[in-house]
Amino acid sequence: MKFSIKAIASIMAAITHFTSVSAEGAVAPEDSAVVKLTEETFEEFISSNPYVLAEFFAPWCGHCKNLGPEFASAADSLNESNPEIKLAQIDCTEERDLCSQMEIKGYPTLKVFKGNSDSVSDYRGQRNADSIANYMIKLTLPAVQIFEDAKALTEKLADVTESFILQVLPPAANESDSNNTFYDVANQYSEHFTFASTSDPSFVEKYTNSTDKPAYVVFRKGEAIEDASVYDGEDIGDSADTLVEFISIETKPLFGEINGATYQAYTSSGIPLAYYFYNTKEERDAVEPIIKKIAKEFRGDINFVGLDAAQFGMHAQNLNMQESFPLFVIHDLKDNKKYGIEQSKDLDNSEIEDFVKNFKEGKLEPIVKSEPIPETQDSPVYHLVGKEHNDIVNSKKDVLVKYYAPWCGHCKKLAPIFEELSALYKGKDVLLAELDHTQNDVDGVEIQGYPTIVLFPADGSDPVYFEQERSLESMANFIKEHGALKIDILAEDDEGDVDTNEEQPNEAAESAPVEEASTEHDEL
């Protein structure tokens, strides 16, 4: 799956900005259950407690300031319900040696310890009080909880705090491959979901139609038991893939909420993501029944989420939409294309259903972010824009394109070399072009850093990525070797005085890392 490097850069810059302005303190209050550890007390405390979640932080860190109150709240809650679980903080500005020993490279870093400092793992849950508490409690439980009777299980299902995956096991299925596979999946994903199994006759009768085939049921937080999703595919046998896919789809609510904590879960699913940007809770509540109805029809094909425009409205720019709310837009994550309801008038929620159906049937045109097509070309290097990208790179010429960002230092160093090389090909069927990737969308090009240089051969064969020294001579030889026309511009230079820019500093072949955008964006 490919993601827009522009969106990632904006989001990362936004996270830094958003978290740096929190008013809450990073240090837990003295009267909280959070234990403050030092290098002298660390080892003894870890070895004396079976479950410890340790936060390595810096008081000035914006992310730490956001986490602080949630961490303290989780510690107080666990101190009441599960006192064997401890939460601790280590101030890395004071305990530099300890943090160095623990290889702390960023703040905050959360690590789970089970009885000694060698039994350590990274915390992988969300960073709010409920998630922290649930994550740690699950560490004290088996990967699969067994419920012998309907009463205890029904009470549990009445108030699930996260997605709950239940295996309903007919007596004859106890030794099946499917049962073993379920336990394998539970061991792998128990940090994210709660797994349970029952052979209670009332659940067997309700959810299975077989004497030896297990059923799998997903119950979601905030939804009625009757709205649970039941797996109705073939027996999973000894292959976990089908069950994992079912869980990945069905654990998401029909109309969820996307924010910093859930963004990765939705984008990693790989299926299109439909956003409803709202101004107020009332707007969200009004559209919820409409979207839930649509979401039931397209479950597994499209995920639907609400997004609070007051907090994350600038994310509309990453989806090629204007910051005019409410709005509805679908992001096809696989192809990185965006489809939005026209914003020239106020959004009519009744239009959403037909819009989604047209998207699914391939009847919509994506919104292409593009600069206007230039009326004239005044530079030796062709100024390429998104609207004509595909036409130019398929123009029966060998086309070398530089994808750049205006703030990229490597791109600025390359510019005069690229212009000089372009001038050498004047009158030839070789075109050098450049595209500002912060202002233009492109399809089918994997851009992992700036500049990215790609040759599109004249015969329409697959594009070739340039990953050598960025000098005039190396790029000219690259065009000769990989271009369909095999033009050797260096050999054709009658004067023999081509400047190969040997005095230019040698840059690493790999693309420059993405630099943070200078404009401020909100976190997502």
C-alpha cells in the first residue's frame, strides 16, 4: 500500500505542533498511584512487581504532557481494581544513565516489564486511560478466557470495553484444527482485542448450525449484543488468514471516530475510508443513522468514520477538499485517490448513499490536486503538473521526471544540474521534467523521499527509478542505458566539453528523508 508523502509530512508536523501546546503536566501528581523511579530504585521495583508499565519521559515533551493525565488516571484506576499492576515514571532528564541503558530514543517511551528488567516489551496500545488499563489487565489474563456458563458471559457482553471475539465451540469441535488456530490468533492479537471461548449450550444453539464447526462472533463496544457480527465462511481449519481478515473488518464500528489513536488502525486496513467531517456533535448525531445504514451494506468494502473538524479540520487538505464543513469524502487507500461530494453548496446528507454507491460502481472521477497547466514553458526543464502528468510521461519520449518539494535542500542542489542536462537534450526525443509534489497528485509513482527521479521509457515499459550519484554524467548515462531510444548525449557533444559537475558534492544515492513541513497542521 502506498501513502501520499505529502499527507505523512503534514500529519507528522501537525502532531508536533498539536502536542506541544498541551496545558497538562507531563509529571504525574504526587498524590497519584504513579511511582517515580530512579536508577537506584528501578531494578528492585521491577523485580518486586509482576506487571509494571514504565513511562520514560521528559517534562518538556509535548506528547508527554498529553499522556501525563491519562497515565495518572489509569494508575489510579488499576490501583483500585488490579493492585498487582503498577505504573511508573522515569524522568530521562534526571536519569540519563538509566534511560541510556534502556535504549530510550524518544519521548514518551512506554515499556512493559514482567517481574524483571530482562522480561520487557514495548507497549502497543492506545494512549488514553481506559486503553492503558485494559491493556495491562489483559496481560494478567490468559489469551483466551473460558466461560463455562451463559450468565457470566452475558454479563461480560453487556458492557464490553473493546472489541470482544468469542469462539462458540460445539463439544465435537474441541480438538479441531480450528480450535488451535483460534488460540494462535488470540496469542498474536490479545494486546488489541479480548478473546473468549464458550461451549455453553444456549450460545451453541444461537450461533452455530453444526455439531463440529466452531462459530466466531465479534461484539463491539457501544453496540447491542444483537448487532454482533457472526463469521459465516468456510471452516478456518489450520489457516489463520481468513479469521484475521474477519476480525480486522468486523472489530471496526459501523460509524467509528478517527483521531490520532485510531488513524493507523483504519489506514492499515487497506480498504477505502469514508470520512464525514462535522462541526458539532449534533451534526454527527444527525448523520449517524444514514451512515450506519450504508455501512451495513458495504461492511468489509468501505470503512466509515466521523472526524471532528474543530480538532482535525486541516486534514481536509490532505484529502483534496476545502475546509468547509460538514463534508463527505472517500479516500481509496490502495490507489491513493480521493473522491468528495461537491463543496460548491452545503452538504445534503441524503446525497451520501448515492455517492457511495457510485463510488463502489466506479462511476466517480477522483479529485486530482494540481497546479494549472502552464500556458508557456520558460525553463529548459519542463514544469509538469498533476493534470497532465500521465499524458506527458506517455508521450513517446524518454521522460526523466524529478519529483521534489520546494523546501528540500537536496532538490535545490540538484536544480542547476538538472537544468544543464535538460538543455543538452534540446531537439531530442528526451524530456526532463520536474513536478512539485506538494502541489500535485500523481498515480503509479512510489515517492519515499525528495527528490525522487524516475525515467519513463518512450516504449511505455515500466518506469525506472534513478538511485545513483546525482551528477550530469551519471544521469545522462542512465537515460542512455534505460531509455527506449538509447540516446547517448555525451557522445554526441561535438565539443567534448560537457561539464559533469565533478565539483558538486557527492550525494547519497538513496532519497533524502522527508523533512517536516513548515506549515502547521493539526494532528491526525
